[in-house]
Amino acid sequence: MLKKILVYPRGEIAVRIIRACRELRIATVAVYSEADADSLHVRMADEAVRIGPAAAQDSYLKMQNVLSAALITGADAIHPGYGFLAEHATFSEACAACNIKFIGPSAKSIEAMGDKAHARALMIEAGVPVVPGSEGVLNDEQRALRTAAQIGYPLMIKAAAGGGGRGIRVVHSEDELVRELRTAQQEADAAFGDGSLYLEKYIEEPRHVEFQILADEDGNTIHLGERDCSLQRRHQKIVEEAPCIALTDSLRERMGAAAVAAAKAARYTNAGTVEFLLDKHGNFFFLEMNTRIQVEHPVTEVITGIDLVKAQIAIASGLPLPWTQDRIRVRGHAIECRINAEDPDRQFAPSVGEVKSLLLPGGPGVRVDTHLYPGYRLPSHYDSLLAKLICWGQDRNEAVARMERALDEFVLDGMHTTIPFHRRIMSNAYFRRGEVYTNFIQRRMET
């Protein structure tokens, strides 16, 4: 087992990783920017190293600073969490060059699945269903127009190097396509340093269903079931739940097998997530693969009883998976609400401030992952995620009722949060019936 791990992320996921390491009796090193000097993960870690000023590009995104902190403290591994450089092949490669274990997939796997056009071609070769779309990236307007005519409208312009919902445009006609191509290219270039684009058929009112996979260094690969992540705003997930009530046993088996095939095609190791779009007719299509731990991983943990962060560390230590597919059991239903520092009454405008009072919900089946504490001042430089509220029930109805109760108990004064918006979602009649899809927020909550 690894002896000392540098915990690269910040916020609640850093706290989550440190807790797992402590239970495994593994020493931890936190890295932090000037703005995060008073963060909870810095206080909790065995050691902490300041890696730069507040701006992420001068601290968390400075690869050499992170690697130097690992070398100076004698860490034998880095857990990338999510965000920042977590899905950068160069970072994984640099860790290997420094003889530091990267707790995640190889640089080749990250590269293979990070380029969306290349990943699409890889999935076609592996027999995994993909959304009808362009073969490879599009370099000129005329080729884009020809391809669009073959696919049919509506369709999506997507950044080949994209992720997190950025660089996406939905177009319904040739005129829109011509108008949006250049804008999408500029946005992709600014966000990812790569303006390459490709086209996909736009699937109307789909569910966003993803499968959690684990793969060890001997090639053993399993999935831990699915999560329904359809409730999104501007392509950003808001609520996640598991399992997906739209799946039959046979559909779940086929999608799980496709997720495992996708991971094997990428020669994937460690924890990852294969994302699909599911249409109303039960057809599913590969969307992308996230080569890291997901924000919503707790819902899988509470219905399977498997600690995914500990599993990541065990795999990185060279241990084989202790489970086979037939041993994975799903129990009950879980829902996660992302509590963000945003004001729902002002178009979800960012909110900052000091945590003046904090009362976290509890009781049976309630879990809160957070880095907050009374007196903590939220930095304005980073992601707005404050906490993840996860509720488990014996069935979906109990999970929803428990989430409503937990949201009512959650007290966080000092800034605006999305807690009131989550209360509205839980009381929405369509949500209660499980009638969710990726444009649910726009259709059912913002009209």
C-alpha cells in the first residue's frame, strides 16, 4: 500500500480523500494557494505546502509547483481528485517521470478519451453505440455543412477537447450552423487551447446516464451500476441519483457491458465513468468518458457499499480488484444535491461571503460532504461547490422524502446558496414521478 499521498484538489473532494487516507493509515500532504490557507483540507492533512498565489493559473495549475511539493515532502503518489489538472495526460505523464504514482489512469488512456473525436472513433471500433455524427474533427465550414446535411438537424457543435458542458452549441438550421461555428471554435480555443470541433445529432429530451467502472492493473474491469445525471443547468449537473428508474434489467446489463467494453478499449485503469445519452425509446449512445473520480461518486458508494476513493488507492498500489461483476449488489436508492454558492433568484449569480452559522443535516441515510466550517470565508477564485448532500432510502420515494427533510434542516448563513432551488426540485410533480431529462430545468423549473 502507498505510504504518503499528496492530495492535489481543494474543497470537499480534498477533505474526502484525506479521510479515506486516514482510515487506511496513509500520510497526507495538502497543497494550497494563498486564498486557501485557512481551508479545512489544509488543517486536516499531516503536512501542507503553499504552491502559489490565489489565481489558479499561478498555483493549482502550475504543474511544476505541485510536483515539487510531492518531491520535497517525499510523497509516493498524487491523488488528482477532480478539476484543475486531473484529466491532463501531461500531468499523469510527468508524475510517472518523477517516479510518483498518479492515482488514476495512464497518460495514454487520458489522451485517448480526452479527445472526444478520437474517443468516438475508438468506441465505434469497440462496438459501443455512438450518437450519429462527424467522423473526426471538422476543419472548414463547407465540410461542416455537408456533414450536417448527412446527419440531419437539430445537431450539436462540440469541442473535441471539451468537457464540463463547455464549447457546446445546439443548432437547428444551416444559417445557425454557419453563425455558431466560429463562436464555438473561439470558445473552445479559449477554454481548452484547442479549437477543433465535431458535430453530433442532437437527441431530444434524453436522460444522461453514466456507469461507474473500476479497472485494476491486471485488466480486470467491472461496473458498479449507473447514475442518472439528467438534472442539469447549462450542461452542469445539479442533482444526481442512482439507480436510474428508466432502466430495465436487460437494458442495464447491455449498458453496463458497453461501459466495460469502452474502458477496455481505452486500456483503462483505476476509477472512471462512461457517460451515455438514453433516448425515450431505450436507445443509448456513448457520450464521453471521465477519466477521474466524479463529483457524484457518493451516490454509487451508498447503494453499493464500496468506497471508491479507497478502491482508487488500492488499485494504484497494484492490488487486484477484490470484486467480480456477479458480486456487485445495489441496495436502495440514493440522491445527491450539489449545494453551490449561487443565488437562484438572480440567474444563479455567484455569491461569496463568510460562513456565519452552519448546521448540517443528519439522521438515518443522510451524508454531507463539505469543506465548510463556521467562520470560513469562501474564496471567489474557484468553483462554487460548497457541499454535497446525499440521501439514501429503501426506495426512491423514501430517498426524496429524506432529501426534503435534510434540505429543511440544512442551515448555512452568510451567502446565497442553491438550497431553496433544490427544495423546489424535490417538490416538483414531474421530478417526483421520475420524468426527468437533460432540459428538465429549462422546461419545468424556469418557465
